[in-house]
Amino acid sequence: MLKIDALPNVPRWAVLAAHTVPLVTLPSGLWRIAQVAGLPVAEQLGRNGREVAVAVSLTLITEGLALLTLGLVRPWGEVTPRWLPLIGGRRVHRLAAVIPALLGATVLCTIGGWFACTQASGLMGRVTQTPTQQVLLVVCYSPLLAWAPLVAATAVAYYRRGTTVLRSPA
């Protein structure tokens, strides 16, 4: 059985959700890298240095942001690592992690909805040329739809874990 190191009071579903986030962003990044590397994943649009830099940067930023979700279930999300200048060894304020995570989830939902409603059909017609390439594009980008809900659920679990809820006697 796979053992994932996390804090003892974190629900197992939150740990799995946080570890799934980097995995749902990976296929789209690999597709972008394959495209600028010249692999036949889509019609080649001219692979210049700028396109390569944008594709690699977008992939690294996306994966970096996705990996930050792990902080919501790992010890470094509770207390900052000592090697960080100025803030090392300090407790992380709950809202300092939850607000950016929920804002990020909101932005992801907004971008996903905008893209699905306005850009997806045009992109399919412009970027890809064969049915196989179209299927590959959809397979690589569809997992991104799970990114926002996974981050939001993990952020809510992080917040609930760190706050005390007063319950009335039954």
C-alpha cells in the first residue's frame, strides 16, 4: 500500500487530493513541451525561441503552483522551513495559505469556464490537424478541470483542521 507522508490530523482524502493536483497539471505541460520539441502532437506553428520559452515557463510555473498544494497537507504548510529568510521557523497563519489557495481556485474556475465557452472550439480547429492529435490534446488538457476543485477542497480541509469549532451539546 502506498504510504504518503502527511500530518497525522489530515484527512486521507485531503492528502490524496493534494497529491493529485501536480498529476492533473502534468499532462498539459508534457503536451506543451512535446509540441515545442517538434514531436507530432499538433500542427507545428513555427517553434521559435519565444514559443519555447513561453511553453517551458508556463509548464514550470504551472507545476510549481500545483506543488504548493502539498503545503496544505505537509508539515512545511504549518511551519515554514528554517532556511527561508525572515520567516523561517514561524507558524503559517491559516488565512495566509487559505486565501491564496481559494483565490487561485476561483481564478482557475474562471479561466476554465471562459476558455470552454469562448476558445476551445477555435483552438481545436487551429492547433491540431488530425483526429488523433485532437484526442491527444483533449486527453492532456481535460485533467486541468479537476485542478480548481481539488485545490479548493484541500484548502477548506486545511482551514477546518486549524480552527476550533465550538459545538453545542446535543
